[in-house]
Amino acid sequence: ASDGGSPPLTGSALLFLYVIDQIDVAPVFSQSLYQLNIRENASPSMNITTLTASDPDLLDGIRFAISDTAASLHFSIGGSNGQLDLIRALDREVQDKWVFNVTATDTNNLVSTATIEIAVSDVNDNQPHFSRESYSISIREDWPVGLPVGLQLTASDADAGTNSLIRFSISDGAGALYFAIDAAAGIMSLARPLDRELQGSYIVQVTAMDTGIPPLNTSADVIVTITDVNDNVPRFFVTTYHGRINENSPLGSPALAASSGQPLAVQASDLDFGNNSAIRYSLDMAQPVPFNVNATTGAIYSSGSLDWETHPQPYLLQVRARDVLGTGLISEPAVINITLVDLDDGESRPVLLSSCNCSDCISALVNCSAGTFWNGSACLACPPGSYCPSGSVPVAIGCPAGYHNSNQSASDFSFCQVCPAGSFSPFTGSTDCTTCPAGSQCPGPGLTSSQACPAGTYANVSGLTACLPCPADYACISTAASPTPCPALQYSAGGVAACEPCPAQYSCSSGNNQTLCPSGTFSGAGSVDCSDCPPGSACPTAGLAAPLSCVNGTYANGTRLMACLPCPSGYQCLDSSVTPQPCQPGYFSSQATCLPCSPGHFASMAAAAACQPCPIGTYSAGGGPACLNCSAGFECPTTGLVAPRTCSNGSYASSEATVNCVPCAAGYNCSDPARIPTPCSAGFYSPSHVSECYRCQQGYYANLPGASSCAPCPAGSACANSDQSPDGCLEGQYSRDLATSCTPCPAGSSCSSPASLPVTCTTDINECLPGGSNNCHSQATC
């Protein structure tokens, strides 16, 4: 301050201003974005991570909160410590990612925001679902083996990754024998030939299994209807029929069955279905006969003139049954023996009797009755093995080969009887038919010899009309003996004379029946049964001779598996035959092996697919299940730190998990970077970014704590103590700037202002001016 005099006089005072901290800076999160991962089966109350925020304001408190209502139903955060916890179970299939904001608020309601992104990783908690509850298809019974049947099953799994991969298989016995399914595509195909006449439909149970751990599965039924193919030949119920009809019967008259007297009709059947089983009958004759057959009913009726006198022997008709559809399938013939019944119609011719003993023989007319013959002198009974159709025949006629007449009653020798099927007659004049011997067959009537059974068939008793095919699993070494069961480890497909060793890819367990090993099994040569595919291997297709070992990175932890499963992320599969083991916290999986997290990274949960870098404010020297908070006095400004950084000189970090060290404020002592700075004592000062307080130099002072600099001692004052305010000079004293003490004004000088240098008095005044005076005096005063 200065006055208006001349010269102007001035005075000064030292003014000290202290800045008092106000809460005017919002908190700052250590990260603006937190990217986290959590398994969907994590338990509520699980700690996910801890958020950190800093505030440069002194002694300011921070409160954390979740600002999203929906997220707050599943997550909570500690208001004071920032610990983020799970409070309600998650479901990845409902929501696979959570994004919400958290706030950090100081005591002055200043707010900062950080974003939380939580990816929910999948666990195998959903079983596959087929697109339909059941399936229905129809295929022809002649469908080629190996060809797809026109059905592709589809299934879905709400899980993700390997947990959603689906493998199909056929799980029931009969279905697995006749049908196969592509494990990946779900396309069904035929595995072995069908026969509708043996089984007209199948219910095939298909299983869809995922590749998760543990694997889950579900099943659906496929109803397969086998449609008919016209592949069966019609067969007659009876191969030989006997009938009779009166001579001279009108056209269209029915022949009558010899045994019952009812109209005679042949009957055949066809194992096919519907129109394929419809039959038409027809005669199969080289020469015309006066008979015909109703194409639909099989009834035999006359179609021409019938005269016993001109055709006394029986008519032998052959009738065949044919498919209506005209596919060329024709039955073996049925033989019909029809006898004409002689009526007394006056047409019997007389026999001329003559005597050979005299030249004038007397002729006379003699009628021999049927079943007798004229031997030249009398009518004699027709002998066995012969037939006498008319009494006019002078000699007995032997029955031809293939026929017989063994009846001793003369009245029955009027005709020969055809040998029935199962017998034969090799000679003319046979009195009886020979039974077909074992090892041979007599398939039709009127045979003159038996037929030897071909290889692969047998007739173990006599009188058979057909040799029987050697059944599967049996050998027919002798066609005249019963089939012999195949010995152990051998089989036969049927119709063969000898058994064969069971080949690889097949089993011979069911009566040594050769059965192709289904998917999930295998068989070496000569095996009794198919072996289940062992753990550590897969049998993806039917008919394998050996299992396929799982390659590295896959596993098969059960038997009868058709595919090795890929080792899921977060698991190790060192042994391909056991269930994958989850990696422990602090480890992750690479190529089916658990490896420790690298330094600067962590895995807080088991079964981690990858380690995460340590967030800012933390570090990890060797990797592990958790990162360490940066200690006080250190900073961790980036992610993935291996070691914390010491706060540089002039900065500090008074709490853990500090992202960046705070520069030391001017006037504060930061000699311990791990503690909150303390104000410099009076008489000391420190500029900003300096860790120590310095003593004020001589002539300077700092009379209050927390000085960023020392003030120079002003002129007119003395600063003997740097921690006290300057002392003003007394009257008759003065001082210059930075003075530690005041100087007495010298004699002959004037010290009117202690802040100014002394002024020398004029000559006449000096003589009487004493020392230490503020003003000069006149001589008179002296």
C-alpha cells in the first residue's frame, strides 16, 4: 500500500491463500468395459469379479450400483466394495448375453458409468428333440439293400457347440437288423432283404444323442410298412383230384368229386396281397379234351361230347394257376383224374364166339361186362395190374407205368388209378405204386420214377412230394437224413450241403445263424457273437471286423458307440476311453489337454476354454485361478500384467487394485507411496510431483502446513524462524528482503520506513542526530 505524499511512502503485508479440497471430480472406473464369462449352471451367490473405481478428491467415498432393473434380478454388486455376484440361476437358452451398466457415485452425487458384458457359456442341459414324435413310411418288399428308404430324420438341440451336435442310431433289435441310419445325416436305408409275407411292418426305434458331457438322448419311432410285390407263385392246396361224370352229359355239366359227389373244383392260393394274390385257372393240355375249367372258381365242367364206349379210360387233366396280373408266375400243375360213368345206352358191341374145332363154328353174340375180358372161351375177371374198359376187349391190358390197379374187386378193374404224388410206378401192369424213398421226391401224380433230391435239400422220410430246403444254420450232408446243426463258430445261410466258418463282420450266436454285426459292434472271423465296441473306439457302420480307435482329441466313454465324440472345450481327454475331465481353475484346454494359464492371465472357474487377461488393477505372476490386486504403492494400468509397477517418485497409491498412481499434490509429503500423502509441516514446502518436503531457505518462511513454496521475507521484517510469520522491524530499525533480523538505523541517518534504506541527514543536522533515530533533527533541537 502507498500514500500520496512526496516522496510517497509505502507499506506491505504478506497474504497466504490455502486451497481447500472440494468434491468436484466424478469417480473413474478402472475399466470402462468389463467383459466376463460365466457358465449357465453357475451357483447363485457366486462371486464373478470385483469392480474398482478411484476419485482424486480427498477423503471421498464411492458407492456402486447396477442401473439396469432386469440385470439386478440376476446380479448384485456390493455398494462399498464393488463385488459383483450372481444371485439367480442363468439359462443360456433363454439369454446368452447380459449387457448392463453399473455406476460409481461419490458423496457429492457425481456419477461415472462402466459397461458390463457377461457371456453365458453353454452346459449340456438340453436333450435333443425330434422334429416329429413319430414317423411313418412305406417301402416295397423288393427294396434294394443299401438304398435310402426315403426318410431323413431331423432333431435339434437347444444347446450350443459340441453340446448341440447330434448322432443318430437304431436302438431296437429287429429294426437294427433290417435298417441302418447315417449317424450324422439321419438318413435311413435298408440293411438286409425284406419279405412282406414273413413280416409286413416294423417299428424302428431311432435314438438321437448329443455329444455333450454327459451325453443326453431321446427316441422316436419309425413305423415302416412293407408293401407287397407280386413275388409268390400260386400253389394248389391239393395236387391230385379224382372226379367222375356221366357219359353223354350235356355241355357245361360239372364233374363231381369221386369222394363226396359234390361239384369238383380245384383251389390254389397266393401268399401275396390284394390284386397280387388274385388267381386265374386254365387247362394245360397238349391235346384237346372235352373238359374245361372255370378261370375264376376252378370248377371243372364238360365242354365236349362224352362217350364211354369210345373213351373208356380216365381223362387226365392238368390245371395251372396263374397270377391275374400276368406277371408270368405260374403254379405247378394239379392233376385231375376224371372217370366217365358208363350208362346202358345199347352201344356195347357183341363178341363173336367161334369154335376152332370145327369148320362150321356157330357164331353167337356175347357181351362181357366192364372189368372182365373174353379169353376166347369165357369172360374172365380183369387181373390185378390191368384194366378192362370194355367187355369186348379180348385180352387184359396192363396198367401203364405211372398207374396201378390193386383192387381185388372185379368191378373196379374197369380203370387204372394214377399213382398219387409221393409215389411212382416204374413198370407196366403194376398192382401198386412205390412210395417215394427217402432222399428223393415225387412232386406230381403219374410218375414212373422218383427224383433225387438236389444238393442243399433233403427228404428224411419216404413219400415226400418235394425235397425240403436245408434250413439256415444246418447242413444236409446226406439228402436222405435229417439236417445236421452247424457246429460252433460255423453257419449256413440255408439250402447248402455243408456249413462254413462264420466270417468276420458277422456273428453266429443265434443257432449259429450268420448275422451282420450292427453299428456299434464288430466281429472278427469265427466269432460266436458280435462284440460291443469298447470304450476308446467307435463302430460307425454295420459289418465291421474291428473297432476304430478314437483319434487324439476325441473320446468314447461307453460301449456300442458309433462315433467318437470331440473333446469339449475346457476339458482334457488324455484317455480316450473315459469321460473327459474338466480343467481345474487356473487351467484351460488346448488340443484336449489342460494347460496352466500363462503369466498375466487367469481362469476362475473349472472347465475354462481359455484364460482371461488379468483386468487393470490386478496382476498374476504365474497364472492361476485368480489375479492379485495391485498392492498399495503400486499401479496396474493395463490388462494382462505379470507384475505390478512401483509408483514413480512423486506419486502414490494408498489403496489396493490401483490402476494408476496419483501424482503427489504440492505441499504434501509422499515419501511413502503406499500411504495417503501428509501435509508438509510449517517451515517446509514441496512442489507438485515431489515425494519429500523441503525446509524453507534462510530469509523465507512457511508459517502454515501444506505449503507448496516458501514466501520470501519482505523488507521491513525479520524471519528468524521459517515456520513463523515475519516479525516487523521496530522503530529505528530497518531490513531488506530475505532478512533474518532487523538492523538499527545508523547515526546521521533517517529510518522513517523500516522497509527502506536509511537516509543520510544534511550536514547541519547530522551533528546532533543520535543513532537509531527515525528522523533527522534541526541543530536548534540539538
